[in-house]
Amino acid sequence: MTLEGLKQILYNQRGLYLALLSGVLFATQGLGTNLLTAALISPWSICFYYNLCNVFAIPWVNWKASKTYSISDLALYFLAGAFDTGNFALALQAYSFTTIGNASAILLSKPLWCALLACMLLRETFSLLDAGLVILNLLGVLLISKPPLIFESFTGYHDSDEFWGAMFALWGAISGGFQFVTIRSLVDRGIFDYFLLFVVRCTFGFPIFAVIVCANLDNYMNFHQLSQWIFLAIICLSGLGASLATYAALNSRDAKTVALIATVQVVVAYTFQFLIIGSSIDLLTVVGAVLIILSPVVFIIKSVIVEQNDVI
């Protein structure tokens, strides 16, 4: 194999690397959110400021092309923006109720919903390998999150905050599955504009988050320390970077593959939880993390082998 051939293989796998990067950045966002909400900063305030940051995309939108979109195209953009905003808002609520590791683990059950929706709506293939990886993924999520309905009978312990954190994370995962599928629909139509989706997200989320924050419905504290503004900046920058990486990955890879690769977020989140926050990690959590990380490893190896065979 020539050097040029190797470079081409690596370039063709950019969707995998971008999906991995998005997982790391989303975990970083979760860390910042967890630290801020622990200081009694409202997750809705974080949503509001992050949503405002989406306006950065306005100068880069291809407005000329957007004028040619049909009503169904615009409806898809609206749905993608709505599900994307819902995924983010529900994820931040989950991080405020439970640890970043547990929330990330349940949020990354997204591949199940993504694979099923992509199979039903986009007619993407769903092989036995896909099914096996999804099952391992879900098993890993269960071992990490230890939902009370399954584990309470063994431990005798139940935490309502953990329960609600799990519910928000699950709803966020379902919303994320719809988000990936609608974006892939835009890609298949050849009309996907990353920056237009950022603007749609801002347009959709701004009135919702503004009303909640202005009404102070949750009675949280406001930002009052420099460190809190720094954490907010980290949340916003990592979130925007993760979104860009995800959109770019979806532009070259199918929805379920991107969702599975991004599950590396779980391992990164637990690493942050252990090293920075100082929370302990038990054996079941370690086993669950190993099961989850199998998905990206298998997909990367499989994709590189297929690409190498095509080049040869």
C-alpha cells in the first residue's frame, strides 16, 4: 500500500474520528454542566446562554441555497432543530440530577433508537452485527446506570433524583435518535447546511429558554463568580464543537454508526467523574464501560478493513 493510499483511507474514515471527537466534547460539556448545577446554577440558564451562541453561524449560512428549499425541506430542518434542542435541554437536566457518568451512559442508548428509526424511516441496513453491538451497548448502559426497577431489589436503595436524572437522559436519548435521523434525511436530500441548523436551533430554543429564565420558574441562583462564567464558556464552546463534529460525521457516515462511535462519551465522562469530581466507580460500572467502548472499536476496525480492501 502506498503512502497516498494510506492517506486516502484515513481521510475516508474522517466521519469516525469526528464522531469520537464529538463524544469527548459532549463529555466535557457534561462535566461543566454538572459543576455549575452543583453550585445551584439553573440548567435552563445554561440552555439560554448556549442557545444564544448559535447565532455565530448566521454569516456562514448559504442563504441563496435556502431560498430553493421546499416546504418539506424546511419542515425537516425545523424537526432537526427541535429534536437537537430537546436533546440538549434534556441532557442538561439529566446532568443536574445525576452524575455525568450515569447521565452520559443513558444518553448514549441513543444508538438503539437511532438504528431502529434509521432502519424504519431511512431504510438503512440493520445487520446482525449492528443488533449485537446495540444489545451490548444497552447492557453496558444498564450496568452503569443501575436503574431502580432492576437493581433496587438487590441493593434496597432508591434515589428519586437519580430516577429523574435517568428519565431525562432517556428522553434525551430518544430525542437524539430522532435528531440523527432527521439530519441524515437532510444529507440524503443533498441540502444539509450545518450553519443553517445552528440558526434553526437558536430560533426554536430562544423563546422557550428566555421565558423560563425570565420567569425564574426554578428559583436557581444567577452567575456571580468568574469561575462560573469560565465553566459556562467551556460548556458553550465544547457544545458547539461537538455539534459541528457530529454534523460533519453525519455528512459522511450513516446515523447508527455515528451514534455508536460517539458512545466513547461514556468512558470519557466516567474518567472526568473519577479524576476531577472524585466520585468512586464500582466494578459493574467498569464492565458496562467496557461493553460500551466495544462498539466504536469494532466499527473503526471494520470500516478501515473494508476501506483497505476497496483501495487494494
